[in-house]
Amino acid sequence: MSAAPRKQTKSTGLPRRYMAALHGYLAKATPANLKPATRLGEQAVAQGLDTLDLVLIHDQSLLEYAVHADSPAARDRLMHRAGVFFTKAIAPVEATHRTALEASTKLKQLNAELSQHTRTLVDSNRKLQKEVAKRKAVEAALRESRQASVLLLAESHLLQKQMRLLSRRVLSAQEDERRRISRELHDVIAQMLSGINLRLVTLKKGAATNTKELRQMISDTQRLVEKSVGRVHRFARELRPSVLDDLGLIPALRSHVQVFSAETGIHTTFTASAGVDVLDSHKRTALYRVAQEALTNIARHARASEASVVVDRQGDVIHVRIQDNGKSFDVAKVLGSRTIRHLGLLGMRERVEMVGGRIKIQSVPGQGTTVTAEVPLIRGKRKGGRK
């Protein structure tokens, strides 16, 4: 940009008036009155300004207007009209000063420099506009990418929700199937075997006059049938004990603990406080399966000599705690594993969460493992949780 005029002209207001007059002249499409240019030249003479001062004033005024030219042709037309205006403005100065010729030469040089500066400025503006357009395109692409990421994340959450729902449906279907098989074993197979046993008793009485060998065979068959009936009842209990539906959680757990202790040799105690057997069928089933799976894991993996099952109530939450004195394991690693042999722990957690509860597993070297399941009496309430 050109330097400021050599004399103090700001206080007189001549640069401002010159700029206003020049801009007004250039803004008109048709030939305009050039008298204002002549008056400005006379004012410059009156203020003692020489040609170079007026050239600098013109340079600054034209530069602020020329940057808006949108094409080289428009810029050339602008330069031409500005030259006409300046010629009128400089005439009084040229008539007064002897340096008019030198100033005219300088003016041409300044005009050439101004033209070059203007072209450079226009080119810079065009490059800037291209950069702005490119940046806007990049920002638009980023916005689209963010939107796509949000959609993918939403789809992922939906798939996870659907998978959890599917898992819960599988567990529910599995429980329904167990209930059906249990009832069938109790009501059909067991009755059929009991009928066979009754027939054998009758046959035994009728064969009193026969040989001793026949009576022995009948007795052996009767014992085999009795053993089969016992196995059927045991199988039915493992699938789903009828006492869980008929009498509730506490009798079912007490019976299971007694059988578990007798069969495994692990000394297992059972404790239940009053007022805990008020859960609905789904919650009773979830807590029973957690205790059943935890005891199965103790028998298979813990190498424990003692275990305990405690059921108590704290406010509106029922707690079932299964503890052993066996070896520990890395809980986070097991729960994070996807192998089939660890699905029991995942199933325990899924069962409890399905009825609005939560499960906590602690395993400490030298202290064994504790599995605690918490289930709210009222759906949506849980100790330490949110409604």
C-alpha cells in the first residue's frame, strides 16, 4: 500500500473529500460532472500540496475502490475513468507547480504499480475464495461423516439391544421347556412306573406258589422300578423342582442344598430370614437358578470343603448370597471370555438383570468366591441403583 501524504492533510479533510468524490464519480455508469475534481485540485493548491501529495491521495482512494473489481476488463475501465478524474484534479496543481512533468511521470509509474497491486490483490482474493470453498466442502464432508458415525452407533446400540432381548427370550423359552418336561416326568412317566410297580406287587403275590427263583426275579424288577422312579424324580427336580412353584423359593433352595451336600460331600449350610419368600415366579426362578449354577460351579471348579447359601431381605430388595472356601479365579477375565464353558456365569447375570436385579461376583485368593444376587420386590427399584 502507498505511503501517507508528506504534509499533514488529515486535519483539512482533503483526502476524505477526495475519496468521496472519486468513489461517487466511479460509481456512475454514465459520464459525470468533473467540477468536483477541479475544486479538489484547487483546494490542494490552496493547502500547499504538490503533485506527489495529490498522487498519493488519489492512490489511496483508488486502491480502496479497485479491490472490488470482479474482472480485468472491469478493472481497466475503472483505471481509465479514475485517470480522467485525476487529470481534472491535477490540472490546477500542474498549472501552479513547475514539477508537473515529473509528477506526471511519477503518476504513470504509480498507476502501473497500482495496477500490478490490484491484479495481485484480485488474484489473492480468487485464491482465497477457492480455499474458502474447499474448506466448506471439507466441513460438509466431516458433517456427513459425523452423521454416518452417529447412525452406525445407533444401529450398533439397536443390535445390542436386540441381541440382549433375544438372549432373554432364549432363557425364557428354556425355562418354559424345563417346566413342561418336569411336569411330564412327574405326571406321566412317574405314574407309569408306579403302575408297573403296582402290577409287579400283584404278580408277586400271585406267584407265591411258584418257584423261589421267580419271586427273586420279581423282587429285583421291583427294586429296579423303584430306583427308576427315584431317578425320574431327581431328574425332574434338576429340571425344575415342583416345590419352587408350589411352596416357593425357600423350600426349593433348602431341598436343593440338602441334596447338593449329600451328593458332593461339601458341607453346605442354608440360612433364610423371614419375609423373603414374597417374590413372583420369574424372580423366584432367577434366584433359584443363580444359586443352582453357583453350587454347580463350586462342585466342578472350586475344590471347596465348605459352602453356604444365605437368603435375606433388606428393605425392598431380596439378597441371595452363595459363598465357598475354595480356590479363586479372575472374575473380569472369565466374564469377558466368550468360550462356552463360561456361559454359566453370563447366564446368571442375564437372568438377574432380566428381572430388574443385579449380580456381584467376588473371588479373593485364600478366601474363596462369593456370588451375590439382588432382586427388587418392586420392578424398577434396586438398592444403590436408579429408579
